[in-house]
Amino acid sequence: MPRVKERLALTDKIVGRLGKLDAGFYMVQDLKCRHLFLRVGRHHKTWSVHFQRRINGARTGFTETLGHWPHIHTDPARKLAQGHALRGVDYVPPKKGHAKRGQPIRGTASETLCQAMARHVRILKHGSRLAGKRPTWAKESARLYRAHLSPWAKLPLDKLVRAEVQSLHFKIGSTHGQSAADHALKVLRSCWNHAGDLYDLPATVITKGVKWFRVGIRTGAADRLIIPAGEMPQWRADVEALPDRTRALFHLTCLYTGGRPSEVSRMRPDNVDLLNQTITLVNTKTGADILIPTSKALLAILIEARDLSAAKRSPWLFPSPDSKSGHISTWRDKTLSHTGYSMRYRARTTMAGLGMPEALSKRLMGHVEATVHSGYIAQSDLDLGWLRDAQEKVSAKLTDMMVANATNKAN
């Protein structure tokens, strides 16, 4: 967003009073439509719209010039800005009787929180379909709304008060936990921001002033979920004893890659490159595909998984006849003490124990590098050798832990 000198509820009278500068320009933001800006320069006063959308996991800004004032008056400019902003989000075409895509919806107080949340969930589901992902967050947002925000269902959006929102946050934190409070208000904020693209809502964020608990999702999770080193041999024996060999190979792949189980489960046979000895995880959480070199142990597992998939004539590397999607969609097994993200915690802890630099461990685990320092790393150069060597060391250590501990117990 551009730097703003003033924020005003713009009208033609106010715009006419804005003084021009002898040199340079300044920006004024409209309080009634947060995407609408007026650029006041030496000769012209120009309308422009600024909005953001998420592309491949990263927010990207877009700017479009609407025209000069007074050729375009304030109200028409505001409606144009609402239409442009509406096209800037992954918007689901509304049902019959609503405004068409790209056109602003008139009115402010007519929509309740229940209506806004229903549209917000549709937008989230539509974005998931476009990205080829499961609508997990859309379902979780709907659940959080029903659990904590439903008492405000019939309240118009423009009647929400920040003080009441702050009180609700504290109440949820006291009764249902701090994490639930933070997530519930993040859902409310996201719903409010989406509604602000369509309606003339106050420009101030509805959650401004909230004292976030900021409870990390993984606070204490590593110690709770990781496979203890002493239990690794028994876990490996339980995996090998599974009646479904495909599920056993899936769990081992999760361990050796440290990948997110949902991303590993969506792998296809053509995501395994035997020639270059790499695998590709597609439609990841970050929005980008992740290229990971394989170790000898991992490659042997993937080759066996490919052969089993070919025998079943499945398009998935880890097929499951019990799943609607055709691939493994649940990774909990009653006979296994640890599944799912436990593999990811064990892989990351092993990397740390080996003294692996974070630049390498983040690449292997598919985490985003978002620091200035990491921007000086040539990511393509890491793939030439260092990343593969790091993968071999991790796989060798994991294999030794499963074998060495069993040998120690036998002695």
C-alpha cells in the first residue's frame, strides 16, 4: 500500500478543497473504501485503487488508475474501486439475486455476521479448489465461528464494536483456552476484511487493540509428539508388521523426508525422478512445489511404492481403496504409537542433532526462507550437492537409530 498523508471520508467538496503542491504529490485514502486512494499532484487529482491477493502463498499488491477528478466524481470512483477490489480476491460467483462478480454490492448494514461468514467460507473453499488442496481451513473457520462467534450471528457488520470484540477475546481465552481465542478472532478479522472489499465498512481493523495471547501452534508439541529415540526400533517393527504394505511405505517416507503427511500422501508416481534421484512435493502449504533429493534408503522405499502403485494401476503413489480421493487420507494406525507429524518432528530434531545449518533443513522440510540474510543464498546452487549430502546424513542417522537401539536392547 502507498504511504498516506491523510485518511478522510472523501466527498466532492472535500476533494475540491485539497490543495495542490508546487512539486511532488501526496496520497489521501478514503475511509469509506479502504482500497480507494487519491493522488494529489501539481496539475491533477487522480483516483487509484490498491488491493492485494495471495499468489503461490505470497501476498502481491496490485494498483490500477481509475481516472482524474472531477471527470470521475467521488461516488462513482468508490464504486469502481469496490469492483476492482472484488476482482482482486478469489471470489466465488454469488448465488442468484446477488451482485455479479466484479460489481460492488450496495449497502452497509444489510449484511449480518452470519451472512458474511457464509460468503467468507465459500471464498476459502473456492481458493482451496483452485490450489488443488483440501478445504481444511475453511472447515476450521466454520467450526470456530459456530463455537465462539455464533452469538453475534444476527448482528450487522457495521454494529460491531472493538471494545466488545476485545471482551469476547478475553472471555474465550478464559473459558476455552488462549489458542482458541486467538484463532477465533483471526477468523473474525479475515471475514471483516473480505466484507470490507464489498461494503463500506470502517477502515479501522475490527481487532485493533486486541492483546493477542500469541500461543504458538507448536508450543510444547515437539516433546509431546516426537518419537523417542528409544522407541524407534519397536516403531519400525510395528510398521513392518502392518498388513497394508503401502501404508508402511507411506510412514517410512514421511520419516525419511520429514514432509507434511498431507503432501506426501498426494504424491504421484511421476513425482519420483529415478534418473536424477529427486522427488517433488506439489501443492504444498507454501504454495510452491518442493524439490527434494533422495537418499539411498529413501530411494529404495519409493521404488517399492512405485511398483505397488503400478500393480494396482493407481495414479497415486500411495493409493488407498478406502479413501474417496483414491490416496491415503488418514495416517493414524491403531497398532502404531506415532504417526503423521511425529515423523516430521523426529526428522527435524535429527537434523538439529547433526548440526545441520537451518538453510539446508528448511529446504529439506519445505519451510519458507523469509529473512534478508537468507536472500543471499543461491537456492539453485544448494541442490548441486550440499542438499543431497545433508539428506544422506539424516537418513543414515535415522536408520542407525532404528537398528542400533534394537541391538543395544538385545545385548
